[in-house]
Amino acid sequence: MKRILIIEDDQMLSSGLRFDLEADGYVVNTAYTIKQALESIEHKEYDLIVIDVNLPDGNGFFLCSKIKERKDIPIIFLTACDMESDQIKGFDLGADDYITKPFSMPLFRKRVSVVLKRNENANIKNLYSDGYLIINFDTLEAIKDSETISLTATEYKLLKLFISNAGIVLTRQIFLERLWDNDGNFVDEHTLTVNINRLRSKIESPNHKYIKTIYGMGYQWAGEKL
């Protein structure tokens, strides 16, 4: 269930937003000041934050920047100001939407739904799953045939490059340009070969082959694309 934080000092509007969003099945918390908002974010995880630009102890732009320093959470601004410069400032700070007051509640609810769906789809792109092999690039977890396997940071980088370019032949030069070890040292050809062979041994089985060697050219991911 998605959790939303509303930061709005107009208590009547805040209550109305909360009521309608809870009717849509969301868990909703409210805050009326920047201080309350930061305390709430410190103790709870949120999928979306709605921020009024004008708050009693500061402005929403400042709050947005503080939130983005801590966590990458989708943000929608609410404001009575429709100046284009303010809207641009909001988007420059990383806001996902900017809604000017007054607004219709059905439109607000739809825009909340769109932002949440967009963020959900973005997160899914970092999860690879074909039923046999599951790779979560956000949490750095890997599962093969229902059992957890241990991969190194370099192996995750190799996998991300492979899976994002499924079906495309990647030359050894591409790997050498884009990969480096945990200490920031560039990988040489011998190390690249060792890493790819080790990765194969960890993720493949006789009935599940993922990495094809294209002799004289490089390698190709034979599984699904991320």
C-alpha cells in the first residue's frame, strides 16, 4: 500500500486531500510545518510527498532540496502562485509535478496516481526477472533457481551492461571503457575474461545460458532485456 505525506498548513485543505486520497486506498500522513515534515520523513518511508510552497516556517522549495539530499522521493508541489519562474524552479529541484490552487480534486487524484505509477515503472527497470534468474540492481540481490547467489560489484556492473543491451554484440573495448574494479582501477583484458567466466559460472546452468561469446568480436546477452 502506497504511503503519502501531505505538507500543507491549511488544515481544511489538508484534511480534504487526506480524506480523498485515503478513499483511493493510500495511507496518508500530514504535516503543517517544515520541522514536522522532516521529523516524519526521518521516521517513516514515503512513496510520494505533496508540498505546499508557502509554509509557516519556510518555503517548500527549501524543504524539497532538504528531502532530495536524503532520499529520492517523488514530490508534487501545491501553490497559489502560477508564475512560470516558480514552476521552473520546482522542476529544477526535482519535483515530479506542480499544481496551482485552486484545483479540482479529481484532477489532483489523477496526477497523484500518474506520478506514483511513473515512479513504480522506473523502479521496475532496475529489476531483471525471467523466472529462473532474478537480479535486483537497487538492492544488489541476486537469485538463481530460487537460491540467493553472491555477486561482486564488478559482476553487477557487467550484468547491468549485458542486460541493458540484450541481443547486441558488445565488444571487449566497450567493457574495458565502462568497467572498473572496486578501487576505481580500470579492468584489463585478462581481468575482464576472468570476471565474465566467473559470472557465467554463477548465473548459468546446463539449461540456462545467458552470455554468448561472439568470437573475434565480443559478447552478447542471450536472455531478456531489462
